[in-house]
Amino acid sequence: MSLRHALLALLSAQPMTGYDVYRYFDSSLSYVWHAPHTQIYPELRRLEDSGLVRSEEISRGERGRKRRYHISAAGLDEFRRWVNEPLPLQRERDAHKLKAAYFEWAEPAAARRQLQAHIAHYELWAQQWEDLVDALTAREVPLLQRRLEHAPAEQHEAIIRYKVFAYEGMIRRAKAEIDWARIGLDLVAELEGQ
Amino acid sequence: MSLRHALLALLSAQPMTGYDVYRYFDSSLSYVWHAPHTQIYPELRRLEDSGLVRSEEISRGERGRKRRYHISAAGLDEFRRWVNEPLPLQRERDAHKLKAAYFEWAEPAAARRQLQAHIAHYELWAQQWEDLVDALTAREVPLLQRRLEHAPAEQHEAIIRYKVFAYEGMIRRAKAEIDWARIGLDLVAELEGQ
DNA sequence: GTGTTCATGTAAACTGTTACATGATTCC
DNA sequence: GGAATCATGTAACAGTTTACATGAACAC
């Protein structure tokens, strides 16, 4: 049930269309959550059916139409409730670790390629999250600016620092994955040499 | 499609019933994958339909019946193929980080409780994975022993070290989560004091 | 006029969770 | 005899991915 709360989180900053949400999820400035448009549009409709958002149809150009969603008071209550409530901690399910546990079945070259792809993937994301942390700290993120505009000044620091904190968690995880995969490359080389 | 490969991985060590698989997934000695029995039994049937495993019905006691699955040559080929093939790297979707990004909406006590639960959760798992690494290194894990029995001696080191490597990845991630949550506790205290 | 972006959907397939259900065996 | 464990299933539901689809607006 996190998609609906990710949507409420975005809509708590400013009204948006489904396409806007999709762009935010998809942007290189990214996020800790994402979803394809095929999941976003129906979920926004369901949020409206539940009264957590309301929408207005607006026109673009001659015949173009789009639907903009606003969070409602009930939506704000629900979001606050969710933030306060503990999330169940799930057991890990990690296909990459599962596979690495059986690398003795792989060609060394195949294992190496997979570990290199792992490193490249997390280096890219670590960089993007670091850029986002910098942009948040400098208050250069448009959505953050909208959010600060309708929050009292004494809350601004908390708003920024919790977002930075969240992305620093992502960066730490990315670095742990990179360190792990580098050790894996050394291990493949060592075992190949035998 | 990792569940079927997790099942093939287990069955490559020794024949098992669905219940055995469920116990392995569920044991405190744990795993990097898990599934409820309601997912395991149908998947084993599907693996049999695909020819990747074969099964025999065996009796237990007077009227009791159970079905034991053996991996087939086609199953070994499929597993080897999967280990060699790169896994698509997925974008992260982290509900805990999502929520932490909005902790300014939470009561400090609620945020603190959630971070403490996060730490307790990963400390527990880090301990279990560390115990498993020790047990693997000492060759005290029964399933590993079965695996080593029908592998040539020169492969034993690789078999053990790749498994240790996989669990060390889980331990690194757990430690990154613990460090992150501790920083969060400091941040909550700092912002609360303002 | 053509390609890119904006904008929104349905439907099927797949994966995972939760609820409901049954019965045998084993240990005390 | 009763509780815990062994053993296996169905069904409904929730969440996610992928395929298929459509059309307007805008920039070149």
C-alpha cells in the first residue's frame, strides 16, 4: 500500500496530473519510489473514490484535456497517519545475492560481467542520489520549493533534512552494494587462478 | 522468476519435499529468499510440468503421504543458464526511506520508535547471517555438506566462498541500514530540541 | 508533415500475501 | 487424549509488469 502514500506525498507539495507524477517518478532526479503510468492513473482514480484527493479536468490547447489532482483534508490525515504508523519490516528477498551464492555454477567471465553491471548500476544511482542531496540542500528542487512555500519557516530545516536523510540511506545502501560487488570481483579472480 | 530458481538451487543439493523447502526458507538459519508454503507447492508442481524436476510419492507412517522432488538434468541446465545470465537491475522501491523523507509529519516519538524497530530488525538479521557465515565456513551446514559430498574436492572452496560472499552482502546491507537509522535517531533528537 | 512529448487508458499475465481448509504423525 | 509438527492444498486478493491502444499538442 505504499504507492498510494507515495502519491499522497507528492500531492502534499502541489496539485499534479497523473503524467506529472509519472515524470517525477521517472526523472533522473528520481525518488525512492516509482511506478509505471499504468499503475498511477488507476490509483489516482481510486484515491479520488476514497475521498483522499479531488480532481478537476482542465484543458490544454483546443481539444486537449488533462486531470489535475489535489490532496484533500482526509488525504492529509491519511498521510499523517501513515507516517506515524510503523511499517511492517519484511524479510529480504534478493535475487542478486541468491545468484551470487551459486557463482560456482557460472563461467568466471559471466560472473564478472554481472558484478561489473551491479557496480555500474549502483554507481549511477549513488551519483543521482548525491546530486539530489546537493540540490535539496541548496533548496534548488522545485517541488521542495513549493513545499516550503506553504510551510512555516521554522519547519523548513526539518523538511529538508529528513529528505536528505532518506536519500543518504539510499546512498549508503548503494555504496554497500558497490563494496560488496568489488569484493566479488576479487573473489572471482582468486578462484579462477586456482 | 526467482522463486523457481531458488527452488532449483535447493534441490541441486538434495531431493526435498515442499515442506522441507518451506522449512529451509523459514529456518532461523534462513536464506536470501523465502516464500510461504502456498507459493511453494504449486511452483514445485509447475517445475515438474516443465520437466525441471521429477517427483516420487513416498509414504510416512501408515496412511501419511509426501512428495519428494528431485532436480532433473533439464533443471540443472536451466539453473546453470540462469546463474550465467545477467539479472535485470531493478530500480529501488523502499517504503522505509519514503516514509523517513516525510518524518516532519510524524510525532518525534513515533519516528524514534520506527527507527528503533528498523535497527532491531537489521541487528537480528545481521546476527543470523553472521552465524550462517560462521557455520558455512566451519562446514557445519547440513545442506552444504550434502552439496560438497557430490562435488569434486577442488570445487569445495568455491562452493563455500560464494555462499559466504552472498551472505556477507546481506550483512553489509544490514549494517548500512543500522548506521542510517542511528543517524536518524540523532536527527530526530536534534530537530526535536529546536 | 513528422517526430517527440504530453496525456490517458484497458487488459492480461505474473508474483506474492492472506484466509480458509484438511488430515496424519509424533511426542508427552 | 491433546498439542505440536508434518504435510499439502484452494481461493481470494493485492500489487506489479508488460502489451496493446489512442490521440492531442508542439517544435522543427
